[in-house]
Amino acid sequence: MTWTIEERSWDDLAGAALRKAQRVELDERYGDAANEPGIIPTAGDIDLFLVAVTPDGEAIGCGALRRLDRTTAEVKRMYVAPASRGTGVATAILRTLETHARAQGWTTLRLETGNGQPDAMRFYEREGYHQIPVFGAYTGSDISVCYERSLGSRSS
């Protein structure tokens, strides 16, 4: 399968549809829409939003970055449509986010996933992220599992 990764507006309709599909999947895993710890991302606080698109225009994955401080950003809304999982699109989106972060001078990426997402946890660990204590708005969450990666330690 081939795709391109495009920078899009947070309000892009295809990106919004992917985020909605992610929300449905998370609600099925965790039980209800009130299960999201942390601060919900908005157009005003997302620095970069990417959408992976097939040659026929189908949006199959997305990911975003939100700056946390001068040197650190958070990966948000990483999602790949079920039919496109295992194709490498998630890794491609993540690497593109990392490249953008480096270009901004950010040296660390953090993220939060949930304990009901062992597939996501395996993915991030495989991609060089290590588990850290919950941070920021996730402190006190019973479902949050947080990860971090130093961008200076990337092995290709």
C-alpha cells in the first residue's frame, strides 16, 4: 500500500473523521466518552496535524504535535484506520512528527496512551519510546500510560 503524509488543518474534514473513528474505538475499549484524561486538543494548541492519504484520496491515519515547553512536545491523536494497520503508515506518521519536532528545536517527545491499548504500548516501545511516570494533566489518571523519547537518540 502506498500513501502520502500531508500537513492539514486541525479542522480538516478527513482528519476530523479519523479522530471521530478513534474516539469510537476508544469508547468501545474503555466504556464511555468520559474516559479521556488530560486536555483535549484544539486547533488553538496543535502545532502540527498530519493525515496519511492513499492515492485515491482516502484518509487512513493521522497524528499531531502539541508543544509543551521550549524543548518538549506531545504526540496527540495518533490513529490508523483498522484496514491500514500493519502497513507501516503509523511508523511513517510518527517519524514525520519527529522530523518536524527536530526542525522546531524540540529535543523530547512525550505521549499518553491508555492501559487498555496494549497494541499502542507495543508500537511505541518498538519505535524507541520508554515508559515514564504520568505527566502534566494525566497525573492521577488510572488509565494513563505515558512514554517519552529523546530525539537525539533516534536509531534508523
